[in-house]
Amino acid sequence: MKPGEDTKSHTARIHLVWAFVLVSFGLIAFSAYKLSLDRAGDAASRVIDESRRAVAAATAKAEQYAGQTAAFAERAAEKFKTGRITETFRAEIPVFKSAGLGLLEVGTAEATETFHKSDVRKVAWDWVYLGETVSEIRVPVTYRYHLDLAGVWEITVADGNCVVRAPELQPSLPVAIHTDKLQKKSSSGWARFDADEQIEELQMTITPKLNANAARPDQLNQVREEARAAVARFIRAWLVREEQWMEGKLTSVTVIFPDEPADSKPRAPTVTYKELP
């Protein structure tokens, strides 16, 4: 064989080897690429499966929560229907009492009261005049009024209005006396020396007289509208807490006291949803 033919043969073998190497690398690369695709496909499938399971679980929980929420809303709405709302409110009274609201303070009235006492004394079959002792006490006082939460409540609802027939308005006794501003004066006749004694006697009568004054109809009427508004705010706060004070549910409260006559004409709401707190 000629030398030139050996060289050509050697070169051909080299080309063949490199071709084999390139083909081998190509096969390896293709295999690796395919393997990565297979793995990626498996991973993607796992992600898709996990996502489907997560979505299914979330959907099931959402449906369960929605069902529970709907059931809760239905039970809440049932409690605030006419015929049930009074019972619902009375069930809350122990909660109110535990919060220190056994008596609901609803109004106050300031006044300055004056008390008099006079005494004329004669002797010798009323022939001898010993004079007159006159005493006076002036004192500022605060009349306070409340409702008993354990009293008789009647609550109805109609067309978004909550009508509250509240218990009797009662004075909080004893009446608060501002003793730091109490004023006393007295005068005695020429033969009388009992002014101090009379002042003490008069002072002992103040508390019973104030307690009687506090229950007078005219005194109660002075705080009636303030008390009505206070009761309405209290009921509104309760409705807010129960998520019943909103458009589409209850939007006004009307308060009526037991000594007020039942009028054929509906009473205007005491507080409405659009009013500021």
C-alpha cells in the first residue's frame, strides 16, 4: 500500500472516531434532556395534583364555613324576630349584671331645694307670747334615675324598627346631697333659745323629703326624655354587638315607658341608624 493511502486511511479513522464521539455526546445530551423533561413532567404532574387537592380542600372548607355562617346568620335572625327578641334580650340580663349593669342609670336632674320650719310658742293659756323660731336650709341636690334590668321588658320589631317597652323609671335613693354647699339660717323670738335645736330637727327631715320629691310625677318628667334616649342608646349598643343594627335589619329604636298611654298614632323613633353615636 502506498504511503499516501495510509495517510488517507488514518485521517478517515480519525474522522470516524470524532463522528462517533459527537454522536455519542449527542445521544447523551438527548438522553439527559429527555430525562429532565420526564422529571419536569413528573414534578409538574405532582404540582398539578397537589394544587388540585389543595383547591378541593379549600373549596370544601369554604363550603363548610359558608354553611356554618349561613346557619349562624339564620339562627341570629330567628332570635330577633317578633316573639323571640324579648326572650333573646332577657337571656342577656345575667351578662349585663356580670358587667355591673344590674341597674341602668338613665338620667339626672340638678336642683336647689329649700326647707322651712317655724314654731310659735305661747304660755299662760296663750296670753304670753314668747316669740317665733324660724329656720331655713338651702341645699343643692342631684336626683338620679335608673331602670331595673331585671324588670319587665317587652321588645317587638316591625319594618326595621325595634319598639322597646321599658320597665318603670325609678329614682336612685337616697338623693345625692351636696353638703359642702348647704346653707342654714334661723331666727328666734325674744324668749326663745331653741334655734340650733330646730335646725337639727329640720336637717333630719331633708333626706325623707328629698326621697319623696324624687318620685313625684313632675320630677320624673324632667328626666323622662333624657332617660328615653339613654335606653335607646343602650338597646342600640346591644343590637350592634349582635350584628343586627344595619341597613336591611334594624335601623331605629323607639322607647316607651309603662306609665305612657298607648297611642293609636305611632311614636317617632327615639334613635335611628343615620344618627351619629
